[in-house]
Amino acid sequence: MKKNRLQTTQPAGALAALALTALLTATTASAQDSSPRAEFGDLVEVSEVLLDVLVTDRDGNVVIGLGPEDFVIEEDDQTRNVTGVSFYSNRFQLREGEKGVQNPLSNEVPADRYFILFFHDQRRQFDPRSRLVRKQLEASRQAKRWVQEEMLQGDWVAVASYDVKLKVQSDFTQDRAKLVEAIESASKSKDPGNQWASRRPAAEEDKPSLLAHLPSGDQLRDESKNIYDGISLVAEATRDILGRKNLLMFTTGFGEVRRTAGTGGFLQGAFMARPDERFYPELEQSLNDNNVAVYPIDLTPNEFEHVQRDFLTQLAGDSGGRYHFNFTSFILPMRQVADEVNGYYLLGYQAEHPSGERGYREVKVTTRNPEFRVRARQGYRFGA
């Protein structure tokens, strides 16, 4: 991406360019007219915004072959011109005989897939004999099955868990045996011990890594005292990995539960969970800046009234993922996520922001074909 600097400025913080495949990041350049400022007002920063977009048909199949003319981008209700479209695909990694392995497109970029299996440990919240803990164990069994039977050749998978601190049970690997062992450790709340720098495996050249970019020792514990910060650390640790990262989170939710006002007065309202605003904005920005989509997979039994659903839906929507609940087996949402990230589009467009300011812009992406289903992040934060 080119930067035209008419005046020296600082990058827009976390929105500084990572690479063409970074999601919702921006390379920042200042634009100043040569005419007097009194006539034209304050300086603005012209940024290239990059959006990671999933497009599927009504049956959930990835739609291929779309170009700039097929998309409509609205930022704060203003239509933006699409300046570039690339299609990132793992079709070249599919097993022989599977659908969609021939005829590469002119804008198609071969890409590996990245998954982070994130287990929000329920043992500290509930009795180990409770049904919720049993659901967690069932989720881990199905996750092991997915790893053993359904990982593709170009898939990289990491395993993390959270109880009172972040634990990386396995760095990104394609070794199924290591991943199965890591999932088993997460299900039993084991501490892998790799938080200490002296016990971490050496990072391998040209291989993706979480541990290489995480703090170590007491610093890791201190910086992940709540789950919001734990997820943020994971997102930030993926910053050197180009492309979309998919965080599959097995959880009952962690939003701040409040009672809402009802028609019969405050005490008649329902209990609902909302983001904790002390921590959520930073989490949302970390996910967006580092191209990490969250897919909450609900551990709550279907028959339970679940106050966390709105929060988990928001977390998924804000990051470009999807909330999964009310399913018969945990392997089903894992399959759905894997299927829909076989290919995604990276859209580029230009946006203007007031120089030196911070803020949030809402973004809506649609296609001109109303039958296509589109999922993308709902906005991004800008500024230092």
C-alpha cells in the first residue's frame, strides 16, 4: 500500500498497516490542501481500510468469483467506493476429489486456515459434577474428533484455555497428536508450564506462533487477570500471522449480568448480559486490529434460560464471527465454521478521519445479489 505524505504525521495507533491481509487495519497518510486552513478547515487522515468478508449462499456454501462491482460498503451511512477485492482460499489444500479444487480465479490467493480452540474453563465457576462441566468435557471430546478426522492439510490449530489466567496448551501446529493432548489438558484444567520463557519451545522459522508474542512468567498472569484481557492477548499474539484467524470459544459467556426494565417496572425486567465497558472496547479493537473472528460455541444446555446470549451474539458480530447454540453435537458448529472459512474476501476502500482524533466507525457490507449472505465486522476504531 502506498503512503502519500504531504505532512509528517504519526500512524493511527493500532490501525497502522500490518499487511494487505490484516483485517480492519489502516495505513495512515495526512492530506493537507495547499490552500489556507481557514477556508478548508482541519486536517484529515486518509486511510485504506481492509475488511475481511464472508459470502455464502442460502445453503452456506462459499460464493466465489465476486469483484468490486458486486459489493456495497457503507460507512456511517455513506457509500464508499471499493478499491480492491482479493479472494483468500484454501481450495488448493482440499483433499483430492473434494468439490472446488480446480480453476483458480484471477483474484484468488492461496491461503492456509488458522483456528484457535479456546476453552473457557467452567470448573472454577461450577461444581465439577455439574452438567455444565460435563458439557465442557463433551466439547473437548468432539474437538479431539474434529482434529483427528477433519483437519485439512493447510490447517494450523492452537489450543488455549482460561480459568483465572490465560494458558496456551498448544502453540499453532499441524500435529494432530499434540493437539489431542493439548485439548485433553485443557479439559482437565492443567497448566502447561510454558508461561515461563525457559520452558517455552523455540519458535520455528516460517511457522505461526502465539507463544513467541506473549509475555512470560508472572507478567502473563498479571496481564490476563480477566478473560477480556486473556482474549486480547491471544488476538495480539497473532499479529504476524497474515489472514483471518478463527477463535472457537467454548463458553457459557462472561458478560456483565444486569436486570433490564420491564413493562411492570424495573423489578419485573429480565436478566441480560452486556459487555463490561471497562474491558470490552480494548478487546473489540484487539480482535479487529489483528483479524481475529470469535465464534462462541455455547456450553449451556439447550433447555436452560441463557442470559448471556445477547452478549455472545454481540461478541461474535463485532468480530465477524457467529454465535452457535442449540445444536445436538459440538462437532456440528466446528464443521460449520470450517466450511464457511474455506474462502473469504478482502475488500479495500478509503476513509477519512479527523487528524489526531480517535473514534469508531460503523460499517455495513452487502452484495448486489440479495440472495447472498454476508458476514463482516460491524465497525472499527481509528486513531492513536
